[in-house]
Amino acid sequence: MTLLSPEFVALFIRAFAITLGVTAAGLAIALLLGLPVALALRSRRTVLSVPARLYVELMRGAPLVILLFLVYYGGPSVGLLLDAPTAGIAGLGLYGAGYFAEIYRAGLNAVPPGEIEAARMLGLGRTQIFLHIQMPGALRLILPPGTGQAINLLKESAVLSIITVPELTKTAGEIANLTFSAVTPYLVAALLYWAAVETLARTGRAAERRLGAAQK
Amino acid sequence: MLAMLHQTYPVLLDGLMMTLLVSGIALLIGCPLGLLIARAALSDSRAARWTSGIYRSFWRGTPILVQLIIVFYLPMSFGLKVAPVLAAIVALALNTAAFQSEIYRAGLSAIPAGQLEAARLLGLTRAQILVRIEAPQAIRLMLPALISEALALIKNSSLVSVIAVTEITRRAQQIASATFHPLEAYTLALVAYLAIAAVLAGAGLLVERRLAHGGSR
């Protein structure tokens, strides 16, 4: 079958690598940016908590494709010129940060206040308390939904094909045009996505088990 | 932007209606289908559990965009031409059925086994037990999760624009290319989606409050 010729296999491998790359980059932005947003959500100062809440509701209420169109096609009207992969990664990261902020917030809220008080009594600083008491305590609660969200970002990265990022879905379309077989390339893409999703899910479950064992 | 809104609101409103129509029908089809898949997942038959597992794994483990394209092009490779709207509804329905089935599975597992035994002893058939005993309770228990699934479905429906279904996103694209003002056009689309999200969130709060008062026993 022509679909399995070396050139198509090479195209699929390259596209799969780009999918994994943009997902990893978007996930990294989401993980990093989500944390300050979560802290702002938890803040008693409304100048912090209200904008953070608006940001989260905006990112969670809007489809990714609209956010990408705004950045990629709307950006130039306000002097923001990004190439497609950069716009895609930025969009994916900003979008994911809204979800991760909520995940972090829920995790941090579940840490018993007594633990934080005890740490303060023992003379730990705010940063120390955050790094050594709050984050490890929250991690157990963050990990399961965090894995789910990472999987969502991987799947949502397919939307980057619409703004012409040459990732897996876009490449499947190009191969479909070349081979005149409309469905098979997309089935191959689906299989690759599925394998990546399963790997992420299994890794997440293994991490949960290890974390559970370590804390017992 | 207001000038654009004034000029284009009939088109946008048309897109909004299409978004709600496609998502609404998909959500309704996904409901019985999701219940069936959930029932199969909890079945005694290994074949039923396996089939249900494969179904959920595929529809939850691959991007909706890829699923949509496969559903749209698959009949074509057998020489059948399917209207884009129909393909969109089918793809969204099959997708949401998998996600809804996870919600129902949790809901059905929460129903005490004693109730089902009692119903069986009273002579109710399997279908009757599902429709009269299990479904009403599961739906009430799972309504908050169903509302967030509805929101996810509406957001996913933005992707049916790629097969030229004229919903909000597609309409915004048309306006953007006709007016050369993409920023304004997509901002209007964004506002439309946020309005839907706000209405759904409001409905969710209302439902939760009602359930908190009337649903406890």
C-alpha cells in the first residue's frame, strides 16, 4: 500500500514529533502560568482575584479555535505578528493555564489549614511553606485531573492544524490529498493520538500509585 | 466593533442558532447512546464490557477534529455523499456519548443494588428497570457533570466549521474575510460562546440549588 511507503512513514513520524513538541511546549506554559493565576484566584485582594477569575472563565468558556484565530489572524491588527507554531503554542498554553489554575486552586484549598499554621509556628517562611508543605500536600489531588488536562491539551493540539501548523492532523490531510485515500491517513493519525493518550494516562496512573505509596 | 455587530448580527445569530441546533441534537442522541454504553460497561457479559471499553477508548482518546473528519469522509469512500450538518451531528453525538457514558457509569454505580433487586422481584423487565429506576436517579445525580459536558460539546461544535457547517465559528470566518477585520469578527464569536457558557453555568447553579432542596432523601 502506498500509504506505508517510506516517504509517508517519514512524514507521519515528523508530524507526530511536532504534535508531541507543541503539546509539551503548550503544557509547560500552562503548568507555569497556571500557578500564579491559581494564587491570584486564592488571593483576598480583589484586584488579583477578579482578573484571575475573568481569565479562567474566558479560557474555559471559549473554544480553542476561536482563541487561536484571535491570536493568529487578529493579532496582526494590534501589531502582534506570530508564525503559526508560535501562535499555536501560545494559544494552547494560555488556554491550558485557565484549566490548570482551577486544578491548582482546588488542590491548594484541600491542604488542611492546621498544617500551614504548624509550619508557621515552626518558623518556616511563606515560600518555604508553599514549597515544602502546600505543594506536596496538593500534589496528590492535582495529579489525577492534571493528567486528564495534559491529555486534553494533546487532543486539542489537533486544532492547531486549522491555523496551518504542520502537526499530525494537518499532515494526515496532506497525505490524504496525495494518496486520494481520504480516511486511512486520518485513521493512522487517530491511532498515533490514541497511543500517546494511553501512554500519558498510564504514566499518570503510575505516578499516582508511586505518590500514594510514598505518602503512606 | 459595534458597527460590525450592527451590520452582521443576523448572520451571527444564524450561526448561533446552528451551533445550538447541532449541539442540542447531538447531546440528545448522545444521551440514550451513552446510557447504553454505560450499561454495557457494567454488564456481566465480557463481550459487552470489552466492546464498551473499546468504544470509550477510541472516542475519548482521539481528537474530536480527527473523529469529525473520519465520520465526514468515511461514507464518501463508499460513494455515499453525506450532508456536512448530518456528519457534524453524528460525530458530535458519537463523541459525547462516550463522555456521557462515563458520567452515567458513575451515576448508575451509585444506585443501591437493593433497589434493582426489588424491581426485579416486582417483575419489572430489564428495559423498565433502566428507564424507570436507574435512568431518572442517575440523571438527577449526574446533572452537574452533564451540564459541563454540554458546555464541552458546544465548544467542540466550533470544529464542525472545518466541514463548512455555518455555525458561529464559520460565520465569524466569513465575516472576517468579507470585512478584513478578523480581530473584531472573532471577538464577536468569542462573546457569543462566553454568553452560552454563562447561561449554562447559570442553569447549573439553578439546578444544583433545586437539587439541594428537593433532591435529598
